[in-house]
Amino acid sequence: MDIQENIVNKVAQSGLVTLDPASFYPQGERVVYDIKDNLFMELILREKDFREFVKAHDWAQYQDKNVAITCTADAVVPAWAYMLLANRMSPYASEIVFGDAQVLETVLFLKGIATLDVEQYRDQRIVIKGCGDIDVPVSAYVELTKKLTPVVKSMMFGEPCSTVPIYKRRD
């Protein structure tokens, strides 16, 4: 008995375009600068001591790094202190944000997504990939949805073989 079956890849024939949010993952080391280390008894920022630290500190160590400036101590830190840190880091760092590591990742992904040319997806059926090796913040999925909804024919989340519908344009 000779049985010959043709295996057909229906996913490949579906015309779906897969967009991987991880492709917007910016390279570069991430650093969290915690200003609590500059506080007296982790409570008070002494301006004179802080300004001396700022003068003496090696800011070149932040070269090409993505930096989140935060304070994990329960202290009141004046805005100018964060501004002074950002001012000294800015000639070296690739990115500087106020917040923790999660805020930094969100900002980096949003900046990457901002460069997306949505016209390449006009009238396409898009699948936004839902899993991978890189942890993509939910904010990146929200931003992609916001940018792509006006131009795509349909949008799904997941993998081409198993998707969750998000949007379908009514023509």
C-alpha cells in the first residue's frame, strides 16, 4: 500500500507577519544608581558633601551604559540632586532615567518602538510574538498595539500556530 501525503505548512501560507517585540531590546549594560549611598545615615542629603562627591566621582564608568537613578531609602531627596547626577552622567551614559530597573526597561523599549516604521505593516495581518528569551514589559505590548492598530488589517498575540485575536478592521 503506497500512501503519499503532502505536508502543508498552513502557517507559512497564512500570510501572517510576525513581529517580535524583543527586536526592540536595546543593547547595553543596565545600571541602577541608588542615591541612598550619598545620604547621611540614609536619611538626609547634605548638599556640601554631595557636591564634593559629585566633583570627585569617576563619571566615565557610566560610558555607554543605561542608567536608572533612584532612591531606595525612605528619605526626602530634592529634585536638584537627581538633576545634578543626570548632568554629570549625560556625557557618558547612553540613557538616563529616574526610576528603578523596570522603569529603565520600559523607557528603553518605548524608545525602540518609537523608531518603528508602521507603514511596512499597512493592511497586514500581524502576530505580535508573545514569548521569548527576553522579558518584554507589558508597556511595550501596549505601545505596539497603539501604534499598529490604525494601519494593520488584523492583530493577534502569541505564535502563528496559536494566537489570541486583539483587533480586526471592519472593511
